[in-house]
Amino acid sequence: MMINDLQEEWIPECFDIFFVAAGTGCYYGGLLGFDSYEGDYFGLSCTDSFAEDEAKKKLKQMTKDEMIAAARQCFKVYHAYIGLRNRYNSLKAAIDILRDQNTGILQAVKEIEKLYEEASKKQSIHAEFSKEWREFERYTDTLPPEAWVA
């Protein structure tokens, strides 16, 4: 959805230049340069101020009004990206929690199954007094009420 929004919004040509000049190259994977001969991107060191200096020169060629308009739009895109990234991280954390919770539930079900199999081997009138049956009951008695929802 953000990609569609970006295609319909005005993105200043100086978008990349703006953030490089602002010194943000040390964040989110660093700066990339494009090698036209290889046709691929390559990483630039954050300590290499050449890219920042070149970006500053290009921004200085803009009028103040152009700079203000571009900065506003660049920060709108930046805030949208950060918001999207934050929502993604929150959703990922919730899914990770659910997966761990489901893993715990599956482990409990397997343990109950194993204990039940051991307890059911002693099928006599006194089976409920066997060690295996007591172990099965002890385990099932400690389960939370949510485990018994069918």
C-alpha cells in the first residue's frame, strides 16, 4: 500500500540526496552507490564524507523555497516508512510470541499423550492407583483452564 501511495505522491528528485546530506548514511544499512559499468549497487563507508559533501553541494543549488518543500515531503515519506516499520516489528513480535505459545501448547499435548499412553497400559480395576495414572493426573491438574476448551 505504501508503494502505491508513493507512486501517487510527489517525491522530490533530491530525496536520496537530502538524506545523504543530512548524514543518515550510518543507519538502515548505510549508503549505496551505483556502478554503471557493473550495473549493480555497492556499499559506501559511512566515514567516507565524499558522498555527503557531494550531496550538500547539490542541495545548495536549490532555492530556499524548493529546499523547504522538498524537506517537508521527504520527512512525510520518512515518517510513513518509520510507522510502517514500527507496525511490522510489532506484528512480528506478536507472531513470534504466538508461535512460542503454540509450541508450548503442542509440547503439553505431546506430554499428555505420552503420560496417557503409559497410564492406559494398566487397564484394571486398580489402574487409577498406579504410579503412571497419578503422574498423568498430576500433570493434567496443573494445566490452565484454557487447555480444557474443546
